[in-house]
Amino acid sequence: MVKAIWNGETIAESDKTVVVEGNHYFPLESVKTGVLTTSSRTSVCPWKGTAEYYSVQVGESENRDAAWYYADPKPAAAEIAGRVAFWKGVEVG
């Protein structure tokens, strides 16, 4: 079981992550309800497509743009559709 932990709280947990470029992509339904808030940040990967971001909220603490996902990944990255990955201090393992 792979977990994503931030600020002492497990925010996602799944045994069905997909690993791409060393990052675990969690099914969205495995993320704890209420911890993700939308962000206006985007970035572009040449082979995955446009990434959109979420901020992670635990209690009163916010980790801005600490999660990303590909709403419409390119065909080469189709396996990460409907999944989210974490960074910026979120411990994944």
C-alpha cells in the first residue's frame, strides 16, 4: 500500500498507483475528501500533455500546487488519466 502523507496526515492511500518517471499517480478516489483545492497553475510536458495543479489543505495549513494531474493526457500517458501525483514535501512511499 502506497501512502501520501503531508503535515502528519495521510492524504492518499492506494495499492493501485501507477509509477511514471518515479512519481506515484494515485487514483483520484483514493485521495482523502476535502484535501485538494483547485489551482490556476499549469505546466506542459512534451509527452504527457498539460498538467493542472491542486493545492493540498490539511487543517489550517496549505501546500500550494503540491499535487498535479493530467485531465486529458496524450496517448503515450493514457494510464495516468484520472490520477494525481504529489510533490513539494508530500511524503510518498
